[in-house]
Amino acid sequence: MRAITVRDRDAGITGLALEDLPHPHAAENDVIVRVHAAGFTRGELGWPATWVDRAGRDRTPSVPGHEVSGVVAELGYGTTGLTVGQRVFGPTDWTRDGSLAEYVAVEARNLAPLPADVDHTVAAALPVSGLTAWQGLFDHARLTSGQTVLIHGAAGGVGSIAVQLAHQAGARVVGTGRSADRNAVLDLGAHTFLDLEADLWEDVNRVDVVFDVIGGDVLDRSAALVRPGGTLVTIAHRPTVRPDDGRALFFVVEPDRARLVELAQRLRDGRLRVRVGAVRPLAEAAAAFAQRQRVPGRTIIRVAED
């Protein structure tokens, strides 16, 4: 099969190449998915899991990309709940080869059925971003109706979904980003917008929850925006500053089939919009990683046609 691979940790994006690899093996409780569309994160070449397996052993050449939408091609021993030929989508395992390939082996529990009326390119943009937004807001921050949440990077993959979910949950939403993002963020359901480059943070009333996807100085400064007893939650790195009498926590998204089904249903009935900015073929995946020009929405790699 054809796949995008990386063999040299020091080479970074320049080390990405399209090459032939053996067809993946379906271990117990695995499925082999024929990939139709795949999502990726530009920073994933810096993740330790890109280079080693769960036991810490080198696993290069590594295939990046950890969001997949496609069709079940093969079932591993003991796999239940899915059938050959079924449309599915979900996150792939962090410490195994990913979705920028014609086929990928995935634990069956990671995948959910994909309705026939949801396009693969849209579905591939949803698993990690959608689950991260849901788990950050509700499982970790425990956001409830009537509370106020500030969402950093509100025009991005995770942030744009978090804005919609928080709004639908009855929360008041403050979205942040660059000035060019203002209209898009307000259109997604944010009540107000904070320009991180121009607006004064001191003018923001303190909030119940801050959901951060940026890290660094933005994360550190955000602790002061949280009301006493509130929550600062981030996916960037472990926070070093905590809100007064509150919680500050870092988390990594986890697979959740039931929640993926819920997110897909929201897509179908129009309650959720996924921003896909560009769709490129597998042969251009390396160029998509290296792209510097900012594209509104996710860049998705189309591997096969329906």
C-alpha cells in the first residue's frame, strides 16, 4: 500500500515521503480500514508517540495522521460491533501507524459507524477535534448551563467545535483569536470576541472556565481570568499557574464511540459545523504539513473516493 512515512526525527517535515509499505496486520480486536480521508496535526512529528510504540521501542518508519474516515476492509480476531464494508470514522492510536495511508489498523473501540449522508472529508475532521472539545468542556471542566467559558483559538479545529458545543449547552461563550477570526467565531455562536493581539485582557470579566489550546504565555495569563473556584483546562502542556481556589489541568483526548455517534448526529441535523478549509490528495500530504499560509478550517487528505 502507499503511505506517507517519516524515518528521521531530526529531519522533521522535510523527512516526510510517499512510499510503499506492507499491508497492515489486524491484531486481536482490530479492524483494517480502507482510508477514504484522513486528518493530521502539524505538530505531531514532535510527539514522542510518533517515534516509539507503547513499550518505548523505535517504530520508524512511522505513518502520521490520527483521524480516519473510511470503510472496514478486514476484522481482526475477536472483533465485534463492526462489519466488513461498513463506513466508519474515529481517531487512530497515537503509538501506532496512522491514517495517511491507503489502509490503517485501528482498535475497533476507537471507531464509530459513519452515516451514509456524511462525507468522508468532513468526518475525518471531526474525531480528535470533536472529542477534545467535548471532553475538555464537559468531562474535565464540567461546564454547565449559565456559566461563562472563554475558549482560546476559537476559530481552530478544536476551538470552533468547542464554541458550538458550549453555546448549545447554554453557556455564555467568549471566543479568542486574531482579528481576522472575529466574524467567524461570532457566527459559530460566541457571544463576544477577544482579539489576543489587540484587545486588553483586563477588560474581560472573570469566567467560570477557560479552555486553552495554545499554551505558553497565553495559558499562564489565562489563570487570572478564572473566577475563584473555576477551572483552567488545556491540551497544550501541563499548566504552571492555577486559578485562585480553582483547578488547572492538562488532558489528552481519549477514544469514545458513543460520543462520536452523538457528534455525527449533530452534524447530520445541522447543530454542528466542521470547518474544512482544503482537501488535498495523499501525494500532497507532505506539502500540506509544510504549508505556512493560514487556511481557514482544517486541511484534510483525501486518500480514496467513495
